Amino acid sequence: MAYTQAQIQKAIKSNPDAIVRSVARRKLLNYSKYTQPDLQVTNFHRTYYEILDMFAHGKIKKLMVTAPPQHGKSEGSSRKLPTFMHGLNPDLRIGIGSYASGTAKDFSRDCQRIIESSEYIELFPKTRLNSKYLNAEKSGYKRTGEVFEIVGYKGSLRAFGRGSGITSKTIDVMILDDVYKDYAEGNSPVIREQAWKWYVDAIDTRLHNDSQILIVFTRWNEDDLIGRIDKKETIIEVNKFSDLENIPEGAWVKVNFEAIKTSESTEIDPREKETALWSAKHSIKRLRAKRNLDKHEFDCLYQGSPGSKAGALYSEFKTYQSISDYGVLVGKGNYTDIADKGTDKLCSISYDLVRSLTEKDEKNKPVLYALVKDLVYTDEPVEQTLVSVPMMFKREGTRYANIESNAGGRTFAVTITPKVRATSINAFHQGDNKESRINTNASLVNNHIIMPIDWENRWKEFYEDVTRYKRLFTANLNDDAPDVMTGIVETEILGKHKAKGIKRRN
């Protein structure tokens, strides 16, 4: 039966508390304010809770929300949302996962406290937990920090940390809140890989056709969990509420809230540019100060924009079409580093050394450039690289090669020497700190190593590993490509590695 506005207003006047409770049973934001009257709500929070409300009512099945630290995202996603959904449907089996089991248990305990509050019981009296106050025949339902069950129903909530298994447990609603503890974890390739395997092997396998999943966290790296899903599945970027109508089957809904508004105003985020998301708690002045300290880190954590250039060591590389673009040929060299660990790759770069006819350095000498002509970048076994590298030397007419003799480098150099008689081989031990070498010489690499104009297509894996290489050393899975480019600069520009070469065999 439809009511007129006059009838509604009359009902509110006659019994306002009943109306408030009725709305709180249906709308997440009203529910949240009813169970926590001092909850701070801004325009951002109204929008955030409205989107979570659509998730709670099943209008969105797969949702990812990114927001800055300390802006109340967990309050909505991991405390208010699961308890509200248990009120709507006590049979729901909900899971909450986080970077550590202790954090997930804290969410579980907070949910239990909400469900036992008098305000919650007023709204949802059927959703109860096992306690000494219930009748004896209702005992037997689990209730710990890790799991609690709704008495008399099939519903439950399970809390677990990243990496832990939830074998044999079916989940109707999965909430993943802060899969990474901090910036260091988010930038660790090992932990990112662990988080991905956990999501694929433990989380996704617990879901069924009608399951819902919410991922909410601060972005850390373009290769974090959201970044990987973004590459593999259909994503809908939401700017207005009409974008949430007719969501394609299996598609993710993605919403990002910037700490400082830099994009154009939308219905979802109508702020003007250079305004704060929650100014009462995080002023624009304070946010700008954080941005000035480290813009790359700020773009990740506070703007939800960890693009491939965020935190990158190298800026865009110069390219060439012909040698004459940069000068005249003065040498045909190579630098090779042999893989010495399981995750390492052999990287061997052959290049033309070119002397500029117009540019001089600070010593008034002509500037030198290394134009990359070809490379071998692979994790293939040494039996194959002992063939592919000499073939490249012959193909490119390489006249001299510097090969790091660490680990198996000297053996490699000795073995290929008789195969490349036209190439002078210089094997030397590289004893300097790798991190220091790569970071210190980054600008020289950018300025003196020139790539072919189509290098992103010719050597895709090499291109990605170079352009995504981070200033934060521990954020990188491997450093083979930057290491070799640094070696080229040290050899040709700085004049290092002049050790005596390996003698030729007759």
C-alpha cells in the first residue's frame, strides 16, 4: 500500500521513534547513526554508505572501494556493514579478511559488541549471539574472536588473516579490508604475490554463484590485489549513480575517493579541485604538506593512483630511429649479467656507442650515448643462453663485452670466448653495492642509454621491468635490467670495469 506525504508526516508526528527505527532497518547510514549516534558523517561518508547500502541489498555483487588512510572506510565496511547485513538476513555466512588475523579478530569483536547493544536489539531482535543470557537450549553456537554464529540461524562471521585458509567453509559475503599492513608490505613483491595466491587459492574458492565480495583498502602499488584484478577482470569505474544500473554479469564496481580532489567533479564526488575529502579531520593544508614530502607515496596512499610511474626510478627514456639521431658510431659493446638466483634473469645488452657531434659534457668532451641494439633477457637455462648470447654478438657485430664474473659469470665468459672470436671479453668481479649503484646512476642511465623507438613492443618483459622499477629497492621483484643498464653507464660514461680481459684460446 502506497502512502501519501501527508500520511507519512502524520505518522512521523504521532510516532517519530518508530519511523526512525523503520528507516534504520532499511538504510545502512541511518542504521549506523542509530547504533552510533556520535558517528561523524560528511558528504563523502553519505556517498560511501550509500554505495555500501546498495551492496548490502544485493544491487552490487562485486565492489572495490579505495580511500585514504584514517577516513572511516573500515568503520563502514567491516563494522557497520556486516552487522547490518546480518540484521537483514541472519542466515548470511560472512567472512572478513585482513593483513593479520589479529586485525580481523578486532573487526569480529567490534561486530559482536554492536549486535549485543540495546540499539541493535531494538532494530533486529532476531539476530542474537550465544551468551549466558540466552536459554540453555540455544547453547552450542560458536562464539570466539575468530568466529561467531547467529543463534537459531545458519548465519555466521569468520575472521582470518592473509594467508590463512578457510577450507570447507562456504562464504556468502566476503569482505577484504586492508590486505597489506603498510607501504612496505604493499611494495614487497613477495608479499604481493602471497596476497594474490591467497585470494586465488583460498578466498575465491570459498565463493559461489550468488556470493558477494567487497575489497576495500588504501592503494599501495599498481601490482597490488586491486591492480591485478583490474588487469584480469571487467571493471566499471563509477562516477555517477546511474553507472550502477544494469551492471554486466561478473563485473566489478570500482570507486575511488581522492584525499585531495584532482579529477573533474562528478555526482559521486562533486568537490571542486584542490579540496580535502574530510577537511574537519584532514585539512587541505595538512594533506598538501604530506604531498610535498613524497608525491609518489602520496599518490598511492591518499589519491588511490599508484600508476606505473608512481615511485618509479626512471623517467621516460629517449628513443632513436637511426645512429645519426645522436652522433657518430665509436664502438659496439655489450654488458652481461648472469642469473645467480632462482628469481633472477640473465640480462645481456648489446649497444652502439655513439659520440655526439654537438653536445659537450662538463669537461668539454663530446657526450657519449649507448644506443641499445638488441638484448637477451630471459630465465632460460644456461645451456640456451650459451647459444643465444653469442648469436647476438655475431648478429650485432659486438666488438667488446663486459661480463660480471660473480657467481657463474666467469664460467659463462670462458665458455663463450671461443665462440665469439671477434669479440674481446672482459670478465670482472662487481663488488659494489647493487642498490647504491642503481639509485646513484639512475639519472645517467636515463640520459645516456637510448632505446629503439619500438622497444616496448620488441622486448615487452624488459620494458615493463625497467619502466616499473621502483626507487624503493625492496619493492622490486628483480633488478637485472637496471643492474645491466647501470653497468653500461659505469663502463662507457664513468670509465669503470677496466680489468684485464680473459685470454683467448688458440
